[in-house]
Amino acid sequence: MSTQTVSEWVSSLCTYGGAEFDDQIRTYRDRVIVAEYDGRAIPFPQTTFHYRNVMNWVLLDDGSAVGFNESPRSGFSFPRSGRKIVDRYLANYADKLDEGLKIPIPSP
């Protein structure tokens, strides 16, 4: 079974392959994605409501999350939230996790 990394996920979302975002994701580009969520069903984990246009986000193997922020004003960005914030969100939305799950990515 194959696993998808953040770099591969970003490339699949971007028209020109995502190379222009390598600098944004450099510290977590090789992290493995555990699950992908629909940001409309399960909002992107964050302490402030700064990233309002995250329609997809992924849970990583280290417990953190990366969102695909499609801001009409600022363009694309890939914010990351740490494990503590993600854990609180997942506990808060526990009853909706299955509804928001886009693609389960099996472990190897």
C-alpha cells in the first residue's frame, strides 16, 4: 500500500505541480498523511480564525495538521497546526469525524 506525503498532496492540488510552494512546506514536506478531511464538515484546527478558506486539510503521522488555504485575496497557503491543537479539535468533533473524512489512507 502506498502512502502519500505532504509534498505529493500539495502537488496534486496545484495546477503547476506545487513546486512554487516548496519553501512554504519545507519543514514538513516528507511527513506522511494519515487522513484527509473536508474543511467544510470539520474546520481546520487553529486557535484563531485566521485561515478562513481551508476547504481541505490533512492529519499527519506526527499528529499535526496541514490545511490547503485557498484565500481569494492572498492566494494559496499551507498552514500547519500542532498536535495539541489538533487533539483538542479531534476530541471536539469526534461525532463528525467520519462525515468529514475524505479519503482514509491506510498504514503500510
